[in-house]
Amino acid sequence: MGAADDEISNDEAQTINQIAKELGLDRPTLNAIREAYVDRFAAIRAARRLARGR
């Protein structure tokens, strides 16, 4: 699933959102879980690269 290659793609993030919804997780709980993996999200990595000018 997500982060098998040490990165969570946008598609994988959407799948995670769907699974969380089906499990009945509320947004604050999902956000707390995501916080533990924030450095693995492809979108976050891309934004940080842009911020550094790369």
C-alpha cells in the first residue's frame, strides 16, 4: 500500500482517504495519523523542493 517505495503518491493518499472514510475515522484522527508520515507524501516533498528553488 502507501509508502512501499518510501513515498506516498497522490493516488495512494486518495486511497488512504477512502479507507479512512470507510473505517469511520474523523478528520482530526486521520490528520494525526498523516502527521506521522508527512515526510513521505509526494506532494509535500514537491512543495519543499519548490520552496528551496529546486
